[in-house]
Amino acid sequence: MNKADVIEEFRQRTDAPSRAAAARSVDAFIDIIVGTVAAGQEVRIGGLGVFDRDYRKAREARNPNTNEVVEVPGKWVMRFRPSTKVKAAVNK
């Protein structure tokens, strides 16, 4: 399922007046999550899980083609921790 499929499913389930209205709603939802996590806060959605960010510290890696050691800089990454309800549904 891609974003277009999600928008269409959202439109059908919510009786949105148009595909454009459904797309604006989905885009707003994504923007809220990304903006909040980028600001360093977490987003908790009951029944779904928690979106937050985690810092991956700098490390050394090895290029498999040349066997050369490469420095990988530290960075922030978005993390998702599913709720127990989601875990149970996925593991059925």
C-alpha cells in the first residue's frame, strides 16, 4: 500500500467530500508527526504506538568493496514503537 492507496482508503472510510480533501488530511497528519518529532517531542497515538527520535552516535564502518574504514557521522533518526495492540495484530 502506498500513499495514494492510503488516501483513497481514508476517503472511503471517512466519507471525505473529495480525494483532495482526504489528501490534505493525510498530509496534515504526516506533517504534524514529522514536525513534532523533529522538534524533539514524542507523538503517542493510543492503539498505534509512539513516534520519537533517537540519536545514533558516530561510528566506524567498512566499505565492503575496498575494505576501507569509513567514518559514519552521528545523526538523529525517527523511531516508531508499536503498541501491544499493533504487535498482537501483526503476529496473528
